[in-house]
Amino acid sequence: MVMCQSCGEFVTATEESGDLVPLSDACPDCGETKFKHIESGRTMDTEET
């Protein structure tokens, strides 16, 4: 699980090649694309390529 950095909504994520990838491109609640993995503190942006 990763948390939306804007509203705090949790989104399911999967691990791919050692990286966490949210299953949604954007938060279903507010549309934000930036997420944070609570356990590691790592942040990710689904819009970054």
C-alpha cells in the first residue's frame, strides 16, 4: 500500500523489479499522482517517466 501525498488515501501497490508501483495512475479520491510508501518513506510520482 502507498499513500496519496495530497489527501492521505491509500492505494494498492505491487512490486515490480524491486520498485513499488501503484496499481492506479492517480489517486481515486483526488486525482493526485504522487504517492508515499509509509514503511520505507520512499516517494513516487506516476507521471514521471
